[in-house]
Amino acid sequence: MQPNYEAVMRLAKLAGEAIITIYERSDYTTVTEKEDNSPLTDADLAANQIICDGLQSIADIPIISEEAHIPDQEVRKQWQRFWLVDPLDGTKEFIDRNGEFTVNIALIEEGQPTFGLIYAPVLDTFYYGGDDKAYMKKGDEPAVSIKPSQPLSQIRESNTIRMFVSRRHTDDQMELLRDRLEEKLAHVAAIPLGSSLKIAQLANGEGELYPRFGNVSEWDIAAGHAILRAAGGEILSRQFEGIEYGRKPSMIVPGFFAVGSIDFDWRPILLT
């Protein structure tokens, strides 16, 4: 099942407009803390309401959202299809006003992301994809097909591997990986970026690799996973295995490797 791209885009745009309205206010946000100590703003809640109400009219299937009650595994594993939503990924980026936050909507079928859409409201840019086709659309410009970079071509051209890294999280494992990449492949150019924009830009060929060693939630990466896969890349667990959505007791993903090219043999480098 592929949803109506334009309908989902309109919905994400509405959510983005609600976020921007709050973002541009002088008293733009009320920040509270959720149970996991992550921040929650008025913008998260406004976008969540718009998206969840709208998705029910596009396809009447269950919805899991970061900002709503998460059903137990016994309930989730009965679902063949469901929406997986992060209405505002990068809440800390929103609070810091750096513009690097996104709206994320994914369709999950049999545990796999088959459609994903990421919208960056400040950039007015969509990334979306499914069925082996991925696109980027900026403002009123026509949508264009996107595809990831090929690492060997990048190395030949500039002797550089471009690696997306979080603005918020770093650790010794990341530094060890960077050293290993520089020893075995090429110089590493780190690209700090917030939210799911890292995966979106990886799908658009603006980098070759995005490793994450800390925990994330499934809704943080599902939309990006669908887009990256449709473009020709993949997100794999830290054991280089596939990732399933909604099937496990916890919806936490304990790190991952997002790679732009599945034709390149990353395994000997990333798993050493």
C-alpha cells in the first residue's frame, strides 16, 4: 500500500505551519519534561494533533506517535499496517532556534517502513519516498529524484568520507570509528546536523555514512529509513542486521548504521 503522497505532504505542511507559528512567537514555547526527561513543547502537541487527525482520513489504520500513548507489544504485533509519527523531531533544535527540526511520517507494513516523509519547515523542504523511488521538493519547485552518494567515487574525487554526526551526542565509540575510517578508507569530514535531516541528506547524496551508537526511538528513524531505502541506501542495526518496527516489547533502537550505498562493503570497517 502506498499512500497518496500529495495528501501526506499537505498534512505535513499544515503541521509545519503550526510549528512555525509557535516558533516565531516571542513567547514561542512552553517546555515541559516527559517521563524520559526529553523536552515537550506546544509545537509538538499542535503538530501531533494535526497529523493524527489527518492521517485517519488518508488511511484508517492505527497510529503510533511519540506524543501519544504507545500500545503494548501484544496489541502492536497484531497490526499488519500502521502509521509511525514523530510530529517534531529535534525539539532541542526547535528550542535552540537553529531551524534543524522536522516533521516525520512513516507507513509501516509487516514491520518494515514502506513509505516515509520528512518535512523541514524552516527550509520548506520535503524528502519522501517508497517503492524504490525517493524525492526532494523545495518550496514551489518541482520534486526531483534523489539518490545516495557512492563512497568509492567520493574517495576517488576528494579522498574524503562525509559522515553525519549528531549535534547533541558523541562518545568514545564515535571517535574510534572515525579513526578506523581514516586508517582504512579516507579522511573523515564530520557534518554536525540535527534531527532526521541527517538521514534525509544522506539519501540525497550529501554524505556517505551516519553512525549512531546511542539509543533512539523507532519514530526517530522510520520515515528516514523508508526514504533512504527507496533511494538506494539502508539503515542497519549495530550488528549489521535489519531493523523491524513495532514488533518488539520496546520501541527503542540501540544504535544503528545508516549507509548511503548498500553496494559498498561497509561491514569489515563498521563491525571491527
